[in-house]
Amino acid sequence: MSPIWNASWACGSSIGRRATLSLTEAGSVYYEQCSEALDILQAAEAAACAQTARPQGVLKVTAPGWFANRKFADLLVAYQARYPGVLVDLRLENRFVDLVEEGYDMALRATSEPSPSLIVRPLCKMPFVLAGSRAYLERHGDLRHPDDVARHRMVLPTYTNIESVTLTGPDGAFTVKNRAVLKTNDTSMALQLLRAGLGLAYFPAWIVEAELASGSLVRVLPSYAAFAPSVYAVYTSRKYTTTKVRTFIDFLSESLVGQSI
């Protein structure tokens, strides 16, 4: 006899004897634990349904440091207004981040070669421009051709290799060598160094658009295009994508469609 059940037998009518079953003490404990487990499953299912209908909770996102700009800030404000139940925890870091190991829900990355081990969704193009201060150019001379880049002082990032860059313009493509006078992993620091007249640097267009418009920085070789990597939304699993991740990616995709930021 199972340790969960007690059985007793009683005399019946012409049909014969009938059995009655009752739970043992161990069976009662087992039943209570199963009931608790079912309650937990039902609560989880209800929470999942609620999450599908109304995204909420903390959304942990990593992105490069140059996402600290007015355009992206405006997008975050608009997303929060549409989905007030989601708390975006944004970490800006110019380094490779392991999403699983460091507990991130997703990343925003600009690259020409996204990792094949991750799920990626392209959002927009990010053109980089070559810029410098007016004071620097007055001291060191203006640039009229890509070949002139090699003689200028460059502020280069440490988190990616752009020792040489291809510039494409009306008379073709030219590979230029960049002579670093200083390297830094901090985009804000690089911008301050440009303003101080240290040299030239490549920046995402949306970082320097205000400085270019005001004239505090000057775009160098404006008829030549530098590199323009794609910006991707990156996450680890399509099967287990939460609603907060999906709505954030969908919102950015809608907001940036057709744009080269």
C-alpha cells in the first residue's frame, strides 16, 4: 500500500465490499506542498500575462558612452512617457559587456560585425565625422584632401582600432593613417580635448552636431564620408524576450526608422 493512502473495507449490499481511502499524514503534507506549487505556477502565469499586457519592472541596458546626448535622451523621455511602469537602468560604458554574466537585459551596439552568438536587430546607421576646433585648424592648417590627415594630430579611442580609416568622396576612396597624439576610452574627455585644440577626432554625428552648428567645432573634409556602422539592439534569447525588452526595441526601431543619426 502507498505511504500516501490509508485503505479500509466495509460490507456493502449484494454488490460486495467497497473500499474507502483517506490520506496518511505523509499524504497530507504531500498534498499541501503540491497545492503550494500549483499556486506558485498560477501566480507566475498571471504575472506573465500581466507582463504581456503591461510591461513593467527594471530594464537593464548597456550602451556606448557616446549615447549620452540630447537625441537619445529625448527618446528615453518619450519611451518612459509611453511605458511608465518600466524603469530603464542605463549603463554607458566604452567596453565589451557580457550580457548574461553581468545581468543585462539587452545592449545597444554600433558595429559592422555583430556577434553571431547573440540576437540582433538593426536600428539605424551611425555616421562618424572628422572634426576639430577652429583654433587648432588655424594653427595647423586646414585639410583639403584625405592625404592631409596623416600630418595632423589625432585623439583616438582605446576601445576600437581606427589607426587607419577609409574616407570616400567625390574623387574616390582613400585610406588614411591616423597619428595618435593621445588616446582615451572616454568620449566626453575626447570632446573636451577637441574643444581645447589638441587635435582632430572622429565622432558620431549626433555627438557634435550642436558644436558644428555653433561653430565651436568644424567638420573636416565635409565632402568625404568616414565609416558609418549600424546600431543594433542586442539580446540573448528570442524565445524568452520579455515585454519590456520587446517594447523598448520596437520603440527605438519606430523612432529611428530611415534615419542616419
